[in-house]
Amino acid sequence: MNERFLTTLEGTADAAARSTPPAVARRLRGLSDRAIAWIFISPTIILLLAINIFPLCWAIYLSFTNYRANRPNAEVKGVGLRNFERVLTDGDTWLAMQATAHFVFWTIVLQTLIGFTLAYLIDRKFRGHAFWTTVILIPMMLSPAVVGNFWRFLYQPQIGLFNYIVSFFSGVEPSSFQMLGDVTLAPWAIIIVDTWMWTPYVMLICLAGLRSIPDYIYEAAEVDRASPWRQFWSITIPMALPFIMLAVLFRGIENFKMFDMVVLLTGGGPGSTTELASITLKREAFESWRTGRASAFAIILFVAVFGLANIYVKALNRVKQR
Amino acid sequence: MSTTAHSVVSPGRLSKSIAGAVVIIYALVTMIPLAWILLTSLKSPPDSISYPPKVIFEPTAEGYCNLFTTRSRQTDEYIESLGPPQGICDEITRKRNMVIVGESNYWPRFMNSLIIGFGSTVLAVFFGTLAAYGFSRFRVPLADDLLFFILSTRMMPPIAVAIPIYLMYRELGLSDTAVGMILLYTAVNVSLAVWLLKGFIDEIPREYEEAAMIDGYSRMQAFFKVVLPQATTGIAATAIFCLIFAWNEYAFAVLLTSGEAQTAPPFIPTIIGEGGQDWPAVAAGTTIFLVPILVFTILLRKQLLRGITFGAVRK
Amino acid sequence: MSRALKLTLGLTTALSLTAAASVSAKADELTLCWAAWDPANALVELSKDFEAQTGTEMSFEFVPWPNFADRILNELNAGGKLCDLLIGDSQWIGGSAENGYYVKLNDFFEAEGISMDDFAAAAVNAYSTWPKGTPNYWALPAMGDANGWFYRKDWFSRPELQAEFKEKYGRDLAPPQTWDELKEVGELFQGREIDGKTVYGAAIFTERASEGITMGATSAMYPYGFKYENTPGSYDMEGAVNSPEAVAGLEAYKELYKCCTPPGYTDSYMTEGLDAFKSGQVAMAMNWFAFFPGLAKDENVGGDKIGFFVNPKQNIAASTLGGQGISVIANTDNMDGALAYIKWFAQPDVQKKWWDLGGYSVHNDVLNDPSFKDSQPFAADFLVAMNQVQDFWQEPSYAILLQDMQKRLHDYVVADKGTAKEALDQLIEDWTETFEDDGKINN
């Protein structure tokens, strides 16, 4: 099926290419490479300017005003840095940042540990490993919102499956704990779902890392009679490290932005225990409709993500160069 | 060469089977939630919320019927006054003292997902292929900066992007329209498309085009007749990645659409029955929504790594 | 090239056209937006008469409660054209009137001879007017509603429970009259085995995201004596919002939550409460009157097994207001059709049928009919409740005010943060900031 699908596509492209009318071709023939380069690149740049950069500039402007999107008739006044000051001095902002940090840290730790272990095991190339790898990859392809919604069902203390499975293995009464309603358990409930979903992602990248290590290095180590333990720590880990770090980078950025899955699982509750930064931002922007203040918060988040990612990429490059 | 049992180069049989067993157990455990979705979609509403959860039950199409219909509770006399039930869903509904009053919104929302998904994919891949070729073959001033700029648009939290887009679309009349959503998803996907396709096109030797141009092809002809056919695998893989993003997206959809152009992800969690959440119908909607993704995952498995790392890891 | 390009362009244009075509509704089509719940299905049934009479094709957009405000207010603010008619919550009137989202109906009412005196005065004030207390109408009262209670009559009448309760409290086991009694009854049932199943005291509202916990907790706070302001319209909240009575009311709600709710009811609103009651988990539950017709007819817990009661008193008698009016959206493409629907809906015989089908008419002809009280087991309670309702702020900034209250209440009741007094003190701070931003309080 796969191949047929691709051949069909190839055929279409061929036909399209053959049918290029001579007039157009002649006109284009005269174009310099430089002109072609710009003709090819500018649609993308224009689209990004219109849908990304222009709105970003608008948001920067709004962050200095008291604008509210649900009061189209109200007068818009500049308020200087007041929005930024309010966001940064608001205790709730910092609680949201803490919740986000907790979520990002633990999802990365768990996914890296489990993901690397799985990759290491799959790299043993046992029989059927390709099939099982594909099976493992399925969760990460699904819609986080739909997954979050269904996990809410699985987590129901009375009727959900999760508590029964835990109860089966631990003997704890299934209705005696509430994953989503308990202040101490809820942050872990969202970490569990994220780990279920995204461990395959880390696994896949780690697997690429492991497979990139040439056999001759191990062979040389074998000749030197290095123990498997030593081989693991002095060959496997250092050589796979850039890949692991890349996986951590992507997961870090994604989970810093996390919204859909958690909103459908807990809606930020109980209280504000799982209210991640994006959820606070959504409440501010689309429920309270304090657009100016929300824009200020959005810009603070963007700067944070961008800054952290840049520092991290520098570190990553240093590891790669070693 | 001879190997010891614990060598990494060629693992021994025992270590292989232990590794296999652990991986298979992990795979099976992670499949439980998905299996549970499928099972729940075949349960009756009372079975789905039974306490303790039922693993063995009598399967019914009620979840799927409820997914596609809206129903209203009626008196026995009224139901008896109607003719014989039309089809299986009618029969099931009447057993619950209800009648089908119309179609639900699930199908229109599913269609919206298809229209917006395919529309944005076609555009993103089209723009992306052109830009990727440009970056790959020509010396573009500030190319690295431009490429990084294209990527950085992906780092913004979607809610932060949605605030000004919401205002912009309100001014332009694009709120809750398929066009608005297609444009937005195109803009988000084009960064992925450029990065991925640049990688694929980089791999096509320049000599092919140069040879063609010596044969009298123009640069354009070389692009269409030589490069594009070589890049079809990459283009197809990129298209599927774009499609999956648009298919799964929730945050923009929930904030920028309310009905006409709403896609399935914001709709599915809002399926409710009489009184409570209709879990079999939710599960049925989820199952139908996830099937295309399962197919794509299998089709894509060889290109997956590249797609999820923006082409940074190519194997 | 040209073919591929044409294909893409063609496809895009086709898509844009379909999208554009679907936006502009035909003149004889109407879309009515409301929450997805039992009365909405009754309205679909009722509207078939309107469709038959006028040939208009009605379509409905019903949004589940937790997303209702969020999505519809988003739609209104975006200037969308999804709804021609909207049955919107009472708190939205202020903002929607000031922003011009709703059509002002005074002239239309006058021209068509529709008199607001034909509807219950409290309902007209709550669902139709802005500013409050003035005869400026932005909606026709569509659905009266308040928060009430229902209980398992069959469990209450068990002799062994009756005896045990009487011995402990010296009175009969009956629907509670006060919040103190409510807790005692809840404790009686909590964790008890009935018919081989563990059951619990009461299902109450604790939902975080939209309005759930506010609607639930105010049902305790109003009867204890909670007020929004010392003097209405003055925004002086100190000593009203955090009065000793208000604190006691909030504490009572938390005590009930701690002692008597089923496990896992930490984020539950209407649907979760109904699920708990229908699956036989709880002896009592609070919920909107809107659900009572469906409950009374329920296969498992309806009929003889269910009884209803008005929200218990404490220091005063009070109920939390629900309910909505029906408004015409200002940028509808089918203004005539939308107004025709309102005119049709206001007719006394349509209102009567509305009540028969399970909707709560507040038309005086329906309410004052001598047979009304006995027409349903909860009809008399409905009249009592509607006479003692209190509502949340209806300010244009209501959404911010509600978000603040949701957060403070959920943090205190469910997440165990701080004391009731601290929660209400912080709430005053939050609200003061909002009113200062709005220029209602000078700082």
C-alpha cells in the first residue's frame, strides 16, 4: 500500500512536470537563480510575517495597554509597564511557573530514563523488534486533547480502570485515592499521562543515537577487554548523549507550552495545583478577557522559552563538538 | 569474530529474549488505555460507568448510534404511536424510551477536520517545497537566520499566538471559518515542512540537475522534472506529518472556532448524553478519530524519526 | 507546473467558497444556541411546531455547561455568526447589552403586544433587564431555574435508618430544613452499605473551570447571610463578602464536602452529580431544577424512589439563581425569523406546552394556574425557590469576578489552602482590583 501510494504520487508529479507549457517555461528560463530563490522563498516568509510576526508585534503593542477584547467600545489607554509589573508580582503567576517547572522536570526525567532503557533493549534486535517498536510508537501520534479527555475517564476513582489496576497490584482499596482530585496526586497524574504518551518519542531518538555508534568502537573495546559496564559508561552513554539532549530539548519546549492534554484532564485543578502557565494564560486572555495583561504574560513566556532554549542549544553544540 | 554473551555488538540469545520480553510487556501495558477506549465504545452507557468496571459485557452499537444522533425522551404512548423502528439505532434508542430527533454534529466536525487538515497540508507542503529548494540550492543571504526564524515560530505557546490571531481574525471576518483555520495551520506547518524538505532535497545530488541543465533544461524544468520526482518520498512523508498536526490540534481550534469550522478534537470531549457524559459515544468518537492516525503511523514508521525532530536526526 | 498550481489554487478556492457559503445562512434558517442539557432536547421537540407553522428550518448548537460560557462568549466577542438566537446565562446580560451583542427588544415587544407583566417579576428582572431595575429588555425570560435538591425517598423511608436517626437526633429522618440538618443526614448515609453497595451522603458542585463551585458554595453562603455589598450598587464589599456569616457559610460547605461526598467528587458539576445519583451512589444531590423532570422519570431512581426539596435555610431562606432568557443576536442574517421565533415562543399556549415538555416557563398563565403546583412533584418547590433567589454579579466584568471566586473557593474547599476568612479576604482584594480597573471604585 505504502509503495503504491508513493508511485501514484510520483506519477502525478511526472505528469505535472511534462505538461509545463512552453510559454511559462520560456518566461521562467530567463530568470536568474537569485530571482528564483526569492520567488521560492518569499511565499513562506510572507505567510510567516502575516500569521506570526505581525500578530506578535500587535501583542507587544497590546501588552502596554489596558485593552480588553470583550469591550470593543471601551477606550484603549497606554499603561506603560504596569501589565508586566502586575504579572510578575502576582503570586499566582509564580505558582503557575512552579507547577510548569515541576511538570517539565519530572516528565523529562521519567521519559528519558524509560525511553533510553527501551531503546537500549530494542537495540538488542530481538525477533519481532520492528513490529513492537511500531506498537510502542502509537501513543505519541494521537491527539493530546482526545487522549487527555479519555484518561479523565480512566482516572475516575469509582468507575475508571486505573485505580482498579493499581488496586489489583497493591491491594489498596480502589476508591480510596483520587488521581485527579487529590492535591498531592494530581501533579503526578498529568506526569503519568504525558509519560505514557511521549516516552516513545524519547525512545525513538535514543534508538537513533544507539544505532549511530559504529560497531568497530565496541570491537576495539572488546579487544581491550573492557567490561560491558565500562563499555556502557564510556562508549554508549557519551556517544548517545547528543541525541538524548536533543530529545530533552524538544520535550522541554513542548511541555513548557503544554495546554491541551492537561486542560482536559484536570482543567488546572484541584484548586490551582496543575494550573500550568498556558492554562493561566488562557484564563487571563479568553475567560477574564484582560487582553493587555495576557499579552504581557505571553511575551514573558515567549522570552523565557526562547532564552532557555538558546542557552540549552549552546550546551548541546558544545557536547556535539566534543 | 567471536563474541561473549554480554557483548553489545551481537547480543546473546538470553539477553535478547529478556530484552524482548520487557519491551513486549511495556508495549502491551501502554496499549491498555487504547484497548479500553475500543471496549468502552462497544458498551451500553450503564455498563460503561458500572462499578467496578466491566471487562466482560454484552457488546452493543449504542455508543456509535448515540455518537451520530441526538435523541429526546418521550412517553411510552408516544413511542408506541410511531411506526416500526427504522434500523438498529432506532431500535436501541426506543428501548431507552427515547426517539431520534436528528443527526448529531459529529459528522460535520469530522468533515471540518478533513477539510482543514487537507487544505492546510496542501498549502504548507507547496510553500515548504519551494522554500526548501530555495534554501537547499541557492545562496540565500542570511539563510541560517531565516531558517532559525522559521523554526522559532514553533516555540511560541499556542495560546500566546492565539491572542493576536483572535483579534486579527475578528477584524478580517475569519473567525470560525475554514479559511482562517487553513491559513493558521499552514503557517504553523510550513516551518516543519521547510526544515524536513530541506533535508530531503539536500540528499538529492546536485549533479542530477546540473546534468539536466547541460542537456538544455532550464532551472525551473530541472526543478520540476528532476528534483520533484526524486523528492516524492520526502514530500509524502512531510505531508503526512502536516496532516497529523492539523488533525490533532486542539488549542487554536478551541479558541478560534465555535461551530461552523470547529474540528473534531474540541468537539469530542463535549459529547454528552442525557444527564451525564455519554462515555460510549465519546469512546466511539475517539475510536473513529484515531483510526486514520494508526494507519498513518504504520505507513510512516520509517520516516517518523526525521519528522519528529524537524529533520535534525536522519538515522 | 501549471496543473499542479491550478490544482492547488482550485482546491483552495473551492475550500474558501464552501466555507464562505456555509457562513451565510439562508433566510429561512435559524440557529439557536444553548447549553446541552435535558431542557434543550425538550426545546427541540417544542420547536417542531414553529418549524411546521413557518417553514423555518431550525438548527441547534448545544454546548455542554462546562464549555458553554467559554465558547459562546468567545463566539460573541469574535463577532461570529454561529447563533441567530441565544439562550444565554443571566450574568451575560450586562456585557452583551453594553457591547451591543444582543438586540434591544423594547420596541419589538411594544409592536407585538408582548408584555413583560405577563412573566414573573423576579424572572424578568434577572433574565431580561439591563441596567438592573430599569425597563430595558434584552431578552425574553425563557427558562426559570434555581439550585435545588433531590433525595432517595426509598432510602429515607427505611425503618432501620429512621430508627437510628431518631435515636441520634431526636427527630424524624426527613428532607433537611437547614444546612445543619443537611450535614447530619449526609453523615447518616456516608459510607453506609445499602443493597450491598457503599453509598455516600450528597453530591454537590465542586467544579473548577467554569462556575460549578461558586454556584454550589453560594447555595450555602446565601442562607447563612453572605452579601456581595453592604449597600447595593456601592461596591463596599468589606464586611459583606467576608462577614462572619459568610465565613460560616463557606465553612459549612467545606464541612459538607469533607464529610459527605463520594470519593473523587473534586471537580464535579451537573453531569457528575447526576451520574452519582442515577448510579445509586448518593442519598442526596444538589442540582438545577431543569433536571428534575428527567430525574422524576428516570428508570432506576425516578418515580417513587425520588423526592425533592428546596435549598435548606440557615439564617435566612435563599436559593442560587439559574435560568436564562432568550435573546436575538445583533449580527444575525435572519432578524425577522429570529424575532418571529421570540413572538411565537411568548404565546401562552406555547409556554404551557413548554412546561409540559420539561421546560420551566415563567409565564404567569402557567405559574398561576391552580393545577400548576400538582402538575409535577417539584412544581411547588420551584415556586418557593424562585421567590428566594439570589444571583451572582451581573456586571460586564462578571467573567473576571467569577474566575476569581472559582479560584479562591476551590483553593479553600478542595485544595485545603488557608482558611475561609482568608479566602474571602483575598476575594475582596481580587474583586476590588477589577472594580478599580473598571472605574467603579476610585483608588
